[in-house]
Amino acid sequence: MPLSDFPRLPLAHLPTPLEPLPRLSAELGGPRLYVKRDDCTGLAFGGNKTRKLEFLMAAAQRDGADTVITAGGLQSNHVRQTAAAAARLGFACELVLSRNVEWSDAAYGESGNLQLDRLLDARLHLHPGGTDRAAEMDHLAERLRAEGRHPYIIPIGGSNATGSLGYAAAALELVAQCEELDLRLGALVHACSSGGTFAGLEAGLAKLDHPARLLAVDVNADPAAMQEDYLPLVRETAALLGLETIRPDGSCELVNGHAGEGYGLPTAAMKEAVQMVARLEGLLLDPVYSGKAMAGLIAMVRAGRFGKDDSVVFLHSGGTPALFAYPSVFASS
Ligand SMILES: *Cc1c(COP(=O)(O)O)cnc(C)c1O
């Protein structure tokens, strides 16, 4: 089925800009680096989940829901964007949150995304680390149904095939922008966690039969996720688009070694990347996702993975509110 036939509610400012990064490219000695500004999707500080929510909230509306339930960590960007989408569309929003990162800054449990979730009028259900959040969402849905409400569960990260359609659409949008600028897209680099962004981009590139390499930087410290979670989701998303096959092996890759000790735990290379991009381009990344993805990109450039004249696009997936949850990391330079 063509993408335009899926129900979709407009939530994002699209197309997001595609901008060159000339000073960063010069500092690194090539390739030609560009940034796709999905931090500028517009909804409550933006980020990549808004594209997924255009399809997921439409599915909730079709289902007759009056409430959306989703889950994440205390500093989840997905949860914040879902709360904003719900507010905007007039749904109630119930959030299952768990402390999945042991980070000692007091701001981690007060500021950043968590502060915004409260402001956006979501109801928060706080759980300790290690909670089975999917099971908790099911329990909550049962309780709400017993009260006569009609809940719709959005999975963690918005990463099912429906949500991933948002990034299939983003791949088409990006390729059209590259063509307009006469830019031959050689590689696309982004942060990968729940996998919907990756699955959508890969399915979209497959739909176009485009040769760009898709380099997904693992921020979860989970190299097994490619086979277990990400590729099955690519196939499911591609199937929704009517594709029987996906691109050949080697077209996409999970880039490991940049997550440090685990999800949400800062690394020295992340700090260097966030500071370098701020200093050279006036562009703010985040400590959990785009900072680690940029650290991965910088390491690949330094290792000679790209030609000097290659065009490489970095997808800025947002997450900047989390900068305020990690004040001690950036207190000194
Ligand atoms: C969720 C998120 C990602 C990862 O996207 P997935 O689709 O979950 O893999 C990357 N960057 C930011 C800022 C995010 O919030």
C-alpha cells in the first residue's frame, strides 16, 4: 500500500531542514557532512518520535480511543512527545515511567523531559528500574477499561511497524531534498535504540531501491538487537509498504562500540562530540542519543570509513531537553 494511503495526523513541521555542516567537515578533513534537522519537528521541543506519532495517533483515533498509554525512562523523549501529541489532539495521556538509568545528578529525576511531561498534563505512573513496562501498560489499560475509558497502547519508542512508517516517509523526504540540492546521498547516520527510526529509514530506502548506506549507531550497548529486533521490524514495515524483499545484506549496519557502559550513561567521546558540534556549528545535540551517534560518526570519519568527497547525512533525532538532566557532565570543558 502506498504511504499516502495510511491514516496520518499532521503533528510535525515538515519537511525538516537539511543543512550543511561546513566547519565540522573542515575540522575533520571531510567527508561533506550534512544534518537532517529532525530535532526541529516542532512539537514541544521536537524530535524523532513526532514523525512516528503522526501515524500512531491516527491509529488511536481510528480505534476510537480517548486515552493513550505509553512507557519509557524518566528522561524519555518519546514519552514527552506523546504527551504533547495527546494534549494537542485532545486525548488523555497515561505514562508508565521507570528509573532505567542510574544517574546521580538530582536534575535527572526533576528536570528535562520529566518536567515537560508534567507541564503537558500527562498522568505519571512511576516505577523502579527493572519494571516490565509492557506488562505494566497492559495492567493500566485493563484498569482504565474497567473505568469505562478507551485506552490505546503505544509501544516503547513508538517502534512498531505503524510508527516506523513515519521514518519511511522521512527517507522519501530526505532523498527528495538531496535530489533538489544535487547531492548524492552516500551514507545516513543516526542513533538507534528501540529501532523504529532505523526500520522506517531502511524500509523507505528499500522502497526507493536507493544505494545509500544506513549506519545506525547503537546507543543501548546491545549488539544482538539487529538480528533479534531491528531486522524483523524492517521486514514488517517493508511488508506494510507492499515490499516483498528488503535491500541486500551490507546496505545497513548496526555500528557498535559507542554506547559506553550502557543506555543513558555518558561517555568521554559523547561529551567531545556534543562540545565540538556546539563550538563549530552552534548546533545542540543530546547526551543519550545524538551525542553518541555523532561520536560514532566522528570515529568512523577518523578511521577513514568515508571518501573526502562523499556526502554523509547525520540525522539529528532530537533529545536536547535531556541536556538539562545531566548538568554535571557539561559543567566543565
Ligand atoms: C528515541 C530516540 C532515538 C532512537 O530512535 P529509535 O526509533 O527508538 O531507535 C534517537 N534519538 C532520540 C533523541 C530519541 O529520543
